[in-house]
Amino acid sequence: MALIDTHCHLDLYEQPELMLRHIEAARVYTIAVTNAPSVYAYTATIAAGTRFIRPAVGLHPEIAVARAAELPLFWRALETTRYVGEVGLDYTVGEAPERIRQRSLFEEILRRCNERGNTIVTIHSRRAADDVVDVIGEGFRGTPILHWYSGSARTLNRAMRAGCYISVNPAMVRSHRAIKMVANVPRERVLTESDGPFVRVDGRAATPLDMDLVCESLAKVWRVTAAEAVATVHRNFAVLLDHDSKGQRKTTASMTPQRKQ
Ligand code: MN
């Protein structure tokens, strides 16, 4: 059964097109996030015609304020892709005024996603999980995925009520604290991510092909076989792809690969 990577920075590998061919050959469904609207076109171009790679338009919180002028490109990309990321908040950077500006940019992005409907949004929330969940709110017409979640258990509960998924990467499964958090997430809300090339595995950049390692760790947490963990993550991804434009789920799941964005 196919592996799932909901957060991979394909454009930041040393050889993105070589990585893309490995992903296609291994048939790993991969959301290729971008950090700024101006680089989305590159990822969309190399991903065109692939079966397993979905380019996502993003504005990373660490550079959001500096790159805010690129937002018109973001809105244009939203017309052709339902995948959004990396977006979010990071309260380890900047001072209070920058954080206020970050939050208003993130609010604007989610407002546009909400208008569009049916988006799948992979979200960064370092030291800002509470604010991220506040901005998502309760009636978001799309699917938020909290990437590398490290907030409190209380905020995690709020995130679950807001319909969030949690994506787990190879660095998280090496962390006792993160594993404890993952054990508290309802199984049907868990996904896998590489966050490559930033996350490392055995001294090299993690890739979508490492998602089997993450599933092996999830299998231990859940006390199931690795194959069952792979199947659970696969099913979770199929269900979230199947949100219709009102944010409701249809009855049949579809994993039909997309030819073109
Ligand atoms: Mn990332």
C-alpha cells in the first residue's frame, strides 16, 4: 500500500528532479510544500505530469512578513491547486509587532482558503499552537494538517475539535515527548511527513521514501503491525482528500492520482 508524505520541501533538495523520480518510482503520495509564492511555479512545473506529487503554494511564517508582497501570486496559485503550505505562525522569530503582522497574514491566507473551499493546508505552529488553532476556528471549509506539532495537550484537544490532522516525521518519532503526544491523537487523525530535506535520517536528508520508518514507529505506539499502520495512514489521507467543497465528507473515498494541477 502506498506511503503518504504530507510535508516535503521537494524544491530544497540538491537535485529536486532526481528526488521527484525516486518518489514517483516508489509511489509515495507527496505534498510538495513551498516557502514562498514566487517559488511555487518551479515546483508546479516539475510536478506537472507526475502521478504522486501535489505542489502546494505556501508562505512560511519565518519569511512571511518579508515576502508579503508576493501574496497576489498566492491567490493566483489558489485557483489551480487545492494544496496549501507551508503556512502558519512561528513565535520564535521577530518581536511582538512582527508576530502581529504574521498572524494577520495567516488570517488572510486562511480566509482565502476558506472562500475557495476544499483546501488541504499544512501548517507550522512553533511556539504558536494556540494562536494557530484560534485562527483556524471551528467552521473551516478545508482540512488543516498541523505539521511537527509541539504544543500542549490542551491545545491538541482544541485542534482536534477544529478538525485538524497531525503529521508525524522521523525526528518526532525519536523524541519521547513527541511520541507521548502522538499517542494522544485519535488514530484517524494521524498522517506522516518527512519535512525533508530539513529532517535528517542516519545523517542524510529525510525523504518521502522514509515514511515506512515513521509507520513502523506508529505501529509500536498503536500496538499493530507496520502494514496496519501504513494502511491506517493511507486511509486517513484518502478520507481527507474526499472532503467536498462544503467541508463535508462524501461517502466514497477516491485516491485517483492527479495528472496535472
Ligand atoms: Mn517544513
